[in-house]
Amino acid sequence: MRPIDATHDPGLTSWVSSANREGCDFPIQNLPFAVFRRARSREPLRCGVAIGDYVLDLAALGAGIAPDALSARALAACAEPTLNALMALGAPAWRAVRRLLSQLLRAGAREAESVAAALVAQSAAEFAVPARSGDFTDFYTSIHHATAVGRLFRPDRPLLPNYAWVPIAYHGRSSSIVVSGTPVRRPRGQLMPRGALSPCLGASDQLDYELELGVFIGGGNRLGEPIPIEQAEAHVFGLCLLNDWSARDIQTWEYQPLGPFLAKNFATTVSPWVVTLEALAPFRAPWQRAAQHPPPLPYLDSPELRAAGAVEIELEVLLQTALMRARDQPPERLSQSNFSDSYWSIAQMVAHHTVNGCNVLPGDLLGTGTQSGPLPEQAGSLLELTRAGTCPRVLLSGESRGFLADGDRVILRAGCHRPGFVRIGFGEAAGEVLPPWDPSGG
Ligand code: MN
């Protein structure tokens, strides 16, 4: 568990005045990492940290500003075009660089003038996928999502018996992980229309989003050597927003018996910013299991988990249609949920993933699965919100949606707040739906 320390002090302010604005996602208590360069430039990609409306260019800062060897190594790793090198250094290095950045950016810092030269406006930057992920695994940690989806397909027994015991997941695809802002093309695939005798190839008619968090692995484990749950969080660098775009019609036809394949591997959108577990320390909560469910097996249980294994992160999904954009109407919120309602925790995901000896590597990405809350309006996908499209959602623009239409822009946002601490945010993970690929080139 990461400690609460001086970097979380609610009294801290920054000489970057936009970081002190009420409601800002990136106050000095947050300091999330990203990979960026100036927009439309040929500059090399490098790592940066968010402060207010700016990115602090960690490569421009230079390792010379670091007061000790560990933070110097961490800063040097930030000149790389991905966060992998920093992730591989491990939790002591992440803590050291956070402490250094907190000192350099706080109001009254002696170094303010030289550090200011390394600020780039976020509006003038373009971002890349934050890490090179060798593997992407998507879990299914929300029991509310699992139950609501199960009810649509198996009204008599929505939750399968293994759910209470196994953190369910499938191995996804890392080549199609894209950063926020990248358009997402509506996929084509095999569809089995209701009542048809044979399937056809066509564009998905049931394109959906999934409101998730991504978990970036920092230090990995050796093949054959499981990560015990007590050490699991020491292997986690931080969290991002993640939209696991899903084509429900392709999924329905293909998923048995081996699970999702082409219904989900055409695109996964992540936020550019990775919020570290250090930054999330003030927002931890006890991990709890309702009395009607069995306690987890011992390899998925620990005193630390019971004390503070959950994280309170408010999640929301918004939609802006092409018509709303044309009319200058803001995105409309479709739902909100909270990661503290998750049935399985981050540490349980890591411990379970490696219990058979499977190795995880720096930069590997774990999705939490769709995060839905206990109430129907807290659903993290249209599949649940519109009951598989049968009860379309009527928007303020007068339009309605069972599933996504071309031109729709889906935006995920998240933030943490707790009395006595400064609110921190995740930025956003956004993507616009493009029409399907036209093989005639038209
Ligand atoms: Mn998913």
C-alpha cells in the first residue's frame, strides 16, 4: 500500500496557477504521467507530467536537477518514447520522482524559473499511447455488470457459479490499443440476424462502449513465479481510463465457447494520462464482500486488502452526437459509477493473473471490465442501459440511441475526491465512431 505523505498535503499549491483552479483534474497532488510531443511536430515522443493546463517535459528538465541517484535514474528514463523504462524501475523510483516533481512545482520553489521553460501547453501537445503493452488482459470485475448482462442472455441464472470465486478475464489484443482522440472505425464481421438461417458479413449494427479503468503493470515477475497478493500492488504503476469498444452483434454470434474475439479487438481507447497508485493513496477504502458471497480463497485475500484494497474513483461516460456537435451542444452524461463497487480488486487481479506462474511485464495492461453500479442507471455500457437496444435512450437533442451511431463521440472521465484532500482527475478517454471500411474505396 502506498503511504499518504507530504505530496498529498491539501495545503500545497503550485506556481503554475491553472493547477490551483477549483475542479482542475491536475493539481500538484496528482502528477499523472503521459507520453507527448508538440502537436504536428517531428519532435521525439517523451514522457511528461500534467500540472494544471500544462505538460511538464521531463526530458527537457534534465536529470541534473535530481538531488539523488534514484530520482536521476527515474528522470533519465523519462526521455524514452514510452513509460516502460520508468515503469520497470519500480515503486521506490516512482516515489522519488513524485517527491522531486512535487518540490519543483510547488509555490515558492527556487527552481520555478528554469522549470517553467520545460512547460508545454496541453492544448499545443499531441499524446501517444503511454506504454508499449506486450499483453492486454480484460477482466470482468463488476458483479453488477456481470449480473445485468447475464440477465439479458440467461434470465433464469444471470450469474454463473464460478463468478464468486474466479476473477474472470480474457486475453485481449494490444496492437489495437489507441490513445484518446483516435477515431474508431465501425467494425465489419460475421453477423447472425435474428431468424436467419446462415450468417452474413456486414458492418456491426450494435456498436457499444465499455466504461473501464486500465491498470498498468510496473515491475513484472519471472515466468513460473506467482506474485503473492501482499506484493501485488508493488507491481502496479498506475491507472488510466479505458474504453473497451464492443460490437455486440458480432460478440453474440462468436463468443461461445472461447469468449470474445473480433467483437472487441478492433480498438481499445486509453486516456493519455496514467494516474499513479501514489497519487491515489488518499482515496483508498476497505475491500468488502457482501455476506451472501463466499470469502475469497486465501491466495486472493489479505489483511491489506480488507483494510484498503478498494479505490474510490468516480467514473462517468458522456456522449456527443454529430448533431450535438453541429449545434454546439455539450456532451450529455449517460451514466456514472464508482470503482469501489468492483467485486474484485486490483491486487486480486494481479495475484490471480500470475497464480499459475504466468509472467506479467512492465507496460502490460489489465482492463477492469465494465464498471457498473448497483442501480440500473449506473450501467457502464449501452447493452445494459438500453437492454440490448430494446429500450433506446432518448437524448436531450431529441435523438435516441440503442447502440452507437456513426459520428458519435464517446467520452470517459473519472475523478477522486474525499473531504480533507484535493480532488484529482484522470482527464478523458474520447473516441469518435467512423463509418465502416468501404472495400470499394468509396
Ligand atoms: Mn471489457
